[in-house]
Amino acid sequence: MDESRRRFVQSAAATAAFGAVPAAAQLPMAGTAEVAAPKDAGQQAVNLNINGRPYTLHLEARVTLLDALREHIGLTGTKKGCDRGQCGACTVLVGGRRINSCLALAVAHEGDEITTIEGLGRGSRPHPVQAAFVALDGFQCGYCTPGQICSAVGLLAEAAAEEFELTDGAIRERMSGNLCRCGAYPNIVAAVKKAGGVA
């Protein structure tokens, strides 16, 4: 790589990093429940219950639940993949049911119980689905993993409520909204079965 190209790449990287600093500086500190944002005429107060904690945000009506989680609260475990509801990387649980948070408006979930990947475990103890994914290598690059795990938790709740058998086919069908570009599907299915008590 010649010297001028190297300088260009370095300056572009520095510019990108510098541009990200103001957004990161706006994230709440640990233990903060109220996220202060500049309030203007286009914003409204939205009360969200996320992982058992109340948050009051000042948002425009068009802000998605995904963007509220990632950009306004700082819970970046939920991933933005396609931003069109096709890949499932943004899956969270609302009232125990799985949804694509990129397709949901934050204002539509005021007062709902929202659980993200950060809220599944208890203290240092992982959720059984998280433990099964680790034990059976249910991930490779890991980008889809938070959505896969939240979806699997929802699937296991559905299996308990609807009393259907956790066969490979049933798991694949019900997890089909969560894509894994690495192709770790056999291990994902095995992890869901393990977490569901099917060896």
C-alpha cells in the first residue's frame, strides 16, 4: 500500500471513530433509569419496561423499538441486521412473545414487559438457552446469536403452552425467521432441544 493511500485510510478511520464519540457520550451510565434527551416539538415521553427496569425516553413517534434499545438506552446486544424484519437478529421478547424489534415502534410498546438478551440471565447465571448455546457451539460469528437465543426462549414458551413436541422439524420451522449466515443450524437446533430437555 503506497504512503498516500495509507494516510487516506488512516484519516478516514480516525474521522469515523471521532464521529461516533458524540453518540456514545449520550448513552446512560449504569444504574440510570431515566434517559435524558433533548426534547423538541416532535418528541413525546415514552415509558418502557425493559429487563425489569423502567425507562422514560423522549422519542419521535417513528423511532423503532430496536433504535430505542440500541441508540437511546445503550442495550446493544440486540443487533440490527437487515432492518426489514427478514433476518431475526433484532428479536426480543415482549410479554414473553418474540417480535422483530426493527418493525415495532417504541411508542407502541409503552408499559409492555420487554426482555432483551441482556435480561435473560440472572446475575452471573446464564439462561438455560444461553448455556445450551455455549455448550453445543450454537454460534459461529455470533451476530445472529442474541436474536436466535431470544427466539429460542420464545419457542420453548410456545412449546410449553401449546404442548407440541420439540422435534428437529418443529424447531427448524418455528426458528425459520432467524437466519444464520454462518450456517450453524444443526448446533442451534441441538441447543434448543437441550434447553427444552430433549437430549
